[in-house]
Amino acid sequence: MEEMTGSTTEEKNNTPSRNFIEQEIDKDLRDGVYTTVHTRFPPEPNGFLHIGHAKSILLNYGIAKEYGGKFNMRFDDTNPTKEKSEFMDSIIRDVKWLGADYEDRLFHASDYFDQMYENAVKLIRKGKAYVSALSADEMREYRGTLTEPGKDDPDRDRSVEDNLRMFEEMKNGEIPDGGMTLRAKIDMKSPNINMRDPIIYRVAHMTHARTADKWCIYPMYDFAHPIEDAIEGITHSLCTLEFEDHRPLYDWVVKECGYANPPRQIEFAKMYLTNVVTGKRYIKKLVEQGIVDGWDDPRLVTIAALRRRGFTPESIRMFVELCGISKSQSSAEYAMLEYCIREDLKPKAKRMMAVLNPVKLIIDNYPENQTEMLEIENNKEVPEMGMRQIPFGKELYIEKDDFMEEPPKKYFRLFPGNEVRLMNAYFVTCTGCVKDAEGNVTEVHCTYDPQTKSGSGFEGRKVKGTIHWVSAKEAVSAEVRLYENIIDEEKGVYNEDGSLNLNPDSITVIHDAKLEPALGK
């Protein structure tokens, strides 16, 4: 892409702004660092994806599509202790639902275990890796702190021959879990703790979902990930900011393993939503403790939960675009996500009626045993969505809150003597109500004006209230679940002890809501 020079203000204003990642890729292509663009989305299959992952999916896929490049879907399945096929299936479903088409480019880190092992042996032969017998506690002690350098591992100067032999023993299952590790030999005094001889292989006698019992040693993510990228020909490894301090190790691995045209890691800020739970550890607890009914519970912000709640892929993409791509950490309000689904559904969804907390409305002067069909627009804003017919009769259901015997000021719905509009039907005037022995309203009575059908014949009459309804005879009964945020927003996400501030009213189940007939089909 050629640089623009001498552009007018108008030309500049008409040029779409480029985020910092696009600017970096443009430069790489101009400088000949890469001739094409190849990205990937590399989830670990240890839980369901959430709204934050949607940003990464859409960014990586969008960049590949923008530059006419390739996009890979790859499972980083290097930790068999946490990975499940259930999670792999859900991730594939979510990525496809969001519209990220990886075609036949589905890969697994486990596809490359042989190459990773060969690279580890190569590093040992070069004197760049060694086998350590330090325990986990000793490893932490030797590692140092942010202000103090680490200490050399007692095994750091072990001979190449001994390291090769001991690494082979690790591979052959002769070493118990935690007995030994393979460490990269870099710099124990580095100001970047990630470069202080990080572990690149550990012993784990676990059955892997794809490789079964072939391996009892598994690569660490910081070693495996750059190798996976290099093998697949990834040009730009786009990841979130917490990996910025890991970038020197990423570069070290691909360089020392001898990969030509190594991939480049670029970091961007995560997507944060206020007052929501995104951490897999917390979601897992909510699922295991039965507080939610699964990873797709609509009170969560996993992609599966959002889909179940009625969000569309287009609304998620709109949300990601509004949040933008930057290096600065920021948070978005959940209300913005809800705004996106409303905006997306406005021109798409039919407007139908449902009464959640029903009470009967009886029109005393309406003919007995008569049902008429009223024709109404499916969506007033989109006439091309057409019309539908709904039944109307003497007995209807309305919301209990749409009637009050003694209303406060500025209450414009039904009360004795007041006239309201029944949506898409007639004007009715309340004449009274019937109560049970406990004083609960069981019926509301009214009369209707047949001259006001569908808004006609009411010139000069001011009616401030409009209420919705469904015909009692044809209504469909349904269970309706109303969801609120699972977090108590007034108290914030976490308590002082780190536990979650849960909203006790996050779900309300209505067992006998009344819907118009079309919703029951």
C-alpha cells in the first residue's frame, strides 16, 4: 500500500483511520519483511470463550481478510490436565457463529509435539537448555524478584551429554511428575523475569485427548506457542497486553530454534466489561457450584451465553468495532453491548406481544363468542417485513401493572374512568375490577368504542396511555425467564476476600406468561 503524500484535508478526512496494528502491518509489507499476512486464533480448550475472546477472534480474522491473507484456527492443547473435548466443540461452534471462516485450516498444538521435542533437543545440543532437578519451591526461590536478580540453578552447567540423557529419561517416563524440568538457558540476571531460564518442558504423566499416552512430557506455552506460529507460517501473532513481557522470550525461541522469516508478536489491549465475570476460574466455580446452569447461562458473557440470550454475531461485531483496537486498557459498559443488540435487531425483528404478569381484561360491551382478526405491521420501521393477523376478542390478558384502582399522578394506564388505547386495536374505558377474598385483582372490566379500531375515528380525543395485550382464548402459555446481571452492580464484582458479589435476583422465572399465538409456533 503506497503512502499518501500531499493529501488535501478532504482526502484525509475520507481516508479510513488505521489502527496501530494495521499501521505496523502496512509498514512490514512496504519494507518487504513479509509478502503476505497470516494470522491465527489460538485458544486453550479449558473453558468456553467469552466476550473478550470475540475481540481477538474478530481482530485476527478481520486482519487476514482485509489483507487477502490466511487465518488459522488452532487449539493450544499443551495442558491435558484442564482440556476437554466439550470445550473444543464449544469453541469451534462459537468461532463459526461469529463468522470467522478458517476453512480447512484447523490445527492443534499437539500436531507439532514431535517438532517441539526436536527443537528442545536442538537447544540442549547448542548449550541453550538444561535439565533441572529443582523443586517448584526451590525454583521460585532461585528466580529472584522484580528488584533482585535470580540465582543460577545448580544444574545450569551440566554437560550437554548428561542433559540429553536426562531429557530422554524424562521423555521415556522414568521421571515422576515434578521430578525434573527442562529450562532454557538465557539470563538469570535479566530485568525481565520471563527471561530468567524459563521452564520449557515439564513431566506430566497424563493421557492427552489426541496423543493418548505417547508423551509424558509436555511443552510450556511460552515455548510451544512461537514454534506453532513459526511452523504454520504465521506472520503476525496478535495477542493481548499481558504477553508483552513475554515477547523477548517469544523472539528468543524462534531465533534459537532456527526458523527463517520468524513471526512477529504485536500486543493489543484486552476488552473489559464493567461488572461482569469473564475469568474462566470464576465461571468454572459458578458452574460447578450450580449457581448458574452451565457455561451458556444467559447471565454470563460467554459467547455461548450471549447467543442463548438472543445476541447476534452482527451485534458482537458492532460492539468490538465500537470499542476499537488500542494499546491502552479501558472498560466498556455492559449497556453498550445491549445497545448494539438493540440497534442490530431494530430492522430485523418482528414486534410481537407477550404479557408476563397477566390479569384478565373483559370488554363488557364486546359481542359474546366473537373473534376478529386484526392486521398489524410486523415492524413499523420496516414496512417490507409485512403484516400479520392476531386474534381479538371479549376477554384479553393485560399486565397487572397496567391497572391501578388508585393511581398516582401521571399514571396514564387503566384506572376507573380512564380511557387508553389497546395497541393496534381499540380505545377502551375502565369501568372497574373484580377482586378475590384476599383483595387481589382477578379481572379488570371496561367498555370499548368500535369506532376507534386500529387508531381510526378518534379525532379530538386525547389518549395518553397505550397498553399491550393478548387474546385470552388463543393465548399461548409459556415459561419466561428474566435475567439480570449475575453481579450486584452496586457493590462491584469482588468482595474483599476475592469472592464474587452475586446478585440474588439475577434470575426470575415466570411460569404462566401469555403470548400471542404466533410466538407459540
